[in-house]
Amino acid sequence: MTSGSAHRRKTAREAALARAIEDGLLGPGAPLVGLLDVDGVLAAVDALNEAFEGPATVQHTFAAKACGLVPVLRLLADAGMGCEVASPGELEQALAAGFTPDRLVFDSPAKTVEELEFALEHGIAVNLDNFQELERVDRLLAGREPAGPIGLRVNPQVGAGAIGAMSTATATSKFGVALRDPGAVDAVIDAFTRRPWLNRLHAHVGSQGCPLPLIAQGVSAAYDLAERINDQLGHARITGLDIGGGLPVNFDTEDDRPTYSDYVAELRNAAPGLFDGRYTLVTEFGRSLLAKSGTIGSLVEYTKSAGGRRIAVTHAGAQVATRTVFMPDAWPLRVGVFDAAGRPKDGPLQVVDIAGPCCFAGDLTATARELPAIEPGDVVALYDTGAYYFSSHFSYNSLPRPAVYGYRTDRSGRIRLAVVREAQSIREVVEESGLSHADALVALYEGDREPNAVSGR
């Protein structure tokens, strides 16, 4: 059964696609576009806040990697979210979007001295990844207090989910201090004993493919360690637990599942004391807040067949759906078909592959799908693409980044659109590829040429 929110989302999405076509934002002159449902994003934020209501103070941060577009970050800042950043680029995007330093969390396994100095000086919460980084911060602080909270990331090593590459709590994960390695727990306790400024533990276990019990097991391990450290030191040295994000997204149907409430119920079962108010909790959700609210629309340029299989050639491929193209079993997407006016197509189903524009055979966003007959000029929509697909562009074949628009339904029922990011022009693609240095390599050997030498020989 489809929920009321899912029905609203589907209705609004279809209206937004039709409006984009009507306004010429999707069609022959603009064959690829991203659309983001603003009401859907805000509803997800509300659901997150409601699920975590209780005695504990909770700071919800958005994982900027999921959609590093400043207008999207501004929307989330306005909705009361904080922001988790993992690079200097994400940090600057978050600051440009209006997040104040006290609403930021800086995570990265490879922070430079300069990045650490900036965070320590401006009161940005930092999660340190390893003991070498702890020693680096010792030197940077030189006895002074940091301006913001400092945590240590631990890896509870609880195992992998269904997608190994996305699992961060395996035995050999590159993230954090591996707690089940010999001597690791004692070393963590010693680190907190010797550093009064170290006051948080961080564990990020979840991601797509990770079941809720596995995520809760990892958070519970971090909670138990915090309890042990505080008990051993005789006071509440650890005052905050950053439990990460990683709620899986349902890419099979329209419905949201699991929900944030499902996740909190699992946490309460695994670690009841987590929510009693003794710890400030920090979350870092990304994909689950945006994915269901995003749609990529592409014009169908050609249709053909090969080996008895129908193929629809579109403008949406690996450059926007990189994970889906290279790991189709792990990252499948639902597909919709619309006519040239934006009306949903129906009729007898045909088995078809949905191909992208990239110049390699595996550039397929869907394989052997049963869909209504597709013709040139139709529109193919890739659903649940609000996270990563808009902002993590893969510049294969020097394909330009598409425009992205946000939409919502006004009181009169009409769809309103707003520019999130303009389409990248071909000229900008060329400029980005080093146009201003076009002669640089030739100049390296130009003075060494023999008289009368033929250029290029």
C-alpha cells in the first residue's frame, strides 16, 4: 500500500516534469534536467526531528556529500539542520549556505594541518580519525583549549552490509580506530585519559545495504565504550556521541522504508541509555533525507534494437548515475516513461534497456525493464535520485552538468520552479579543461625545435 506522503510525492513529481517540459527546461534544447521536491525534503526533516524527540539533546546534521549544492544546503540550514562536511570544498559550501561554525561537524580521514587549524580556531566540531591525528592536534593546541567539541572516530567492526564498498564498520575499514584490534580499546581509553579536551566518540556504521540491527549494534558498541571511559575516569568526560547516519533508502517502491522511527526504535532496543539525556547526540544523515525527493528527466533521443532487445538512448547515463551504471545490482533505479508533453505513458509493456550517452557499452541506467513503448521525443525519468546523482557528476566524455531545479506546489495547486544550479555550458566545459593554458605543454619544448622542424613531429 502506498502512503499518503508517497502519493503526494508521485503527484507532485509528475506535475513538475510536465511543468519543466512546458517551460522548455526539458526538451530538445535541454535534454537533461534534475528536479528536487522541496516539500518532500522538508517533510523528511520533520520526520527525522519527530523520531528523535525525547530527553536527549540531538543535533541533526546533513551529510554534505549527498548533495553539495549551496541552495539545497541553504534550505536545510533554514530548516534547522546542521551540516557534516568531509573536505575543504564541502566546508566552504556549508559556510556559503549560511551554516554557522557551531552547526558544523568536520569528518575526514585525511585532514590537513591547515584544515584542522581552521576548525579548531572557529569552533567547528571535529571527529579525529586515528592516533596520529590526535598527536597532530596535541601539537596544534599546544596546551590551549579547542573552541569546539573534539571527538574520536571508532570502528566497532560489526561487519558489512549488502554493499561491501559502502560498509564502514568492517574488520579492515579505512575509517576510525578498529576497536577489536589487539590493544585498541585500552589505547582509546588512554587517549581520553591524557586529553581533557577530547569529549566525544564517533561511530558511523550505516549506509545503503546495512540493516538496522547492524547499525544499532555498532552504535551500541560506541555507547558501551563511552560508558566504560566515563566510569573509569570517574566523571562524564565524554558528553557527546556522534552516531553518524546511513539510514538505507527503499529504491524498489515509492514508500519510505525503513523510517527514522524504525531506526530510533532499533537504537532504543540496543542501547536504552543512549536517549536518557546524559549525552548530546549528533546524527549525519544524507541520502535518506533527499533521495526520494529527486528525479532526473531525460529526453529520449533514439530507439533501436540489438539481439532482439529494445534500447532507448537517453542523455542520462554514467555522468549522473555513476553508481547505478557501474554497480547496477546494488544501486537499481525505478524508471518512468512520459510522452513529449509530460503525460505518463501506459499501454502494453515492452522489455527495454535504458541507455545513456557515454561512449562505453555498459552505460545503462536500467536493463531488461518492462515499460510502456518508448519513442524518440519521449521523456524517461529516473526516480529517487535526489542524493548524490545531482551533485556527484562524473565528467566522462566531457559531458556538461545538467541544470537542477527545485519545485513545490503552491496554494493554488500550481507547480513553482526555482533554479538550484544552471546547466553547464559547453564553453564552460572547455574552459574547465585547461583552455587558458592551451599552449603550456607546447611551450615546454618549443625552444628546442630544430630550424625548419615540422610542428607536431
